[in-house]
Amino acid sequence: MELNILHLLLLLTSVVHSALSQGEIKTVLRLEPSRTQIFPGDSVTLICDTEPKSEPTGRYKFYMKPEHQDHEQHLTFWIKENNYNITSVKKKSDSGSYWCERYGIDTEGDRLHVIVSELVPTVTVVSPQRPFYSGDTVTLSCDITPQYTDWELYFWYRDGTCITSKTSRTINISLPDEAGQYSCSGRRAGRPKMSSTSSSFTVSYQDLPTPALTVHPQMSSTSASSTGSVQVTINSWSWRLRLASSLAVVSVYLLLTVVLIVKVRGTICACESDKASGQSIEDFEAQADVTDRRYLNVAV
């Protein structure tokens, strides 16, 4: 009986020890390469292990919770491999907490906090100063975080489309044909390989003011306004007097012409009628000449 009780105690001790040992196993997430700060363009691998080490079961899940968010995301469902590869980190939203789950182990391991450090390009204007006008050539510069100066290639985008012909740090834009929204990014050989894409910079232009011709009759001189309009001014009273004088002269000459025509016709008729009475042509001409002079004196 005593022997049976001893065997029973040993069996209970073994079961309790096994249960406690099983409870101490938890998942551990590792990152390869081993770092918690990564950059856009990096390739990293999440590896799900256990502590203490145990034989793999062939069923794993990977999770992440983005920074500044409350909900978690499934990176995978149950898979056979204990690793998950992120081929190219591209955005800051990949920052957050990562962890994994192994089938048959309920104890959640410590979460791994990963930070994606973005290298921010801003687009700045080299020349000219704003505002821009039609016909201007605008020079833009892509400025990336200053601790890296060995950028090999720059990518420029206009209205979201990559401009393959523009790959230098500075570019020239001709207005109005190349107006639009501009952004840029950079690439280098070492880590970090890529910068993030900058915020958009608007390149727009203004039309030059069109000269306008205006007339101000009340003014007596010619002047130019500050807006570039040409002002033609006329003295109203002198213009009216000159017009009235011209009309008066023309009226006098017209009147004289009518009078002369009437007089000549009357003289010719009188001449024709007096021929029958024997009066000479010289008498009629002399009479007409005296009459013409009298009218001219009156007109003058």
C-alpha cells in the first residue's frame, strides 16, 4: 500500500511538472536582420520561435497593430512556415507592434515594436520668387534628409506620373506648358535605399495684365496709368470750337458756290434774251464781273 501511494505521488509530481513546463513555453518573434529600426526599401523577415526552444508544430500565425491605431491586423492565417517575409518596406504605416502565434501554445509572447524611419524630400523653389508668370522658367530642388548626401538618382513626379526625363536633384519647368503638382523621391546604394515621396508642390502661374486703351475727354494732357493702360486725353472745348469753325468755313464756301451757279445761269439766260435786243456780249460780261465782286466782298 505504501509503495502504491509513493508511485501515485511520483506520478502526480511528474504531471504537475509537465503542466508547469508546458505553461512556461511562449512564442518569441525575432526580426532578421536583427534591428528594430528599418527604412523604406528594406527587406526584413519575421521569425516565430518559442522560449524555451521546442520542436516546431508547423502551424503559425503572424499579427501586427499599426502605430496610433487600436485594431490589430492578420498578416497571415495558419501557415506551415514559421517565418514571414516583408520584401520591401515602403511606408511609415508599417510601423507598429508585431507578434506571432504557434498552434497549441496559448501563452502570447512579447510583442516586437518596429519603427519605419522615413527620409523626408521636400520640394523647394530655387528661382524665381513667387508669383510665377506665363513665360517663366521655374527651377525646383529635391531636398532629402541632410545626413545622407550620396543619393544616386532622383525621381520626379508631375500630377502623380513619373517624369522619366528628369532624374537630377534640380529640374527646370517651363510655364505655362509644364504647370502642375510636383513631388520627388531619392534612391541610393546603401541603407536606407529609398526616401519617401515628398508632399506635392503646386507650380501655377498668373497671366500678365493686358494694356487697355481708355479715353478721358475731360482731361487736357496724355498720361499712362500705373496698371499699364494707355490713356488718350482730348481737350473737349477746343475740339468743339475747331469743329464749329471748320463747319462754318465749309458752309460759307458752299453758299458762295450755290450763289455763283445761280448768278451765272441767270446771266446766261439774260444774255440769250438780250441778244435779240442787240446788246453786246461784252456788256453782259462786265455786268457779271461787277456782280461777282460784290458777292465776294460780302462773303469776306
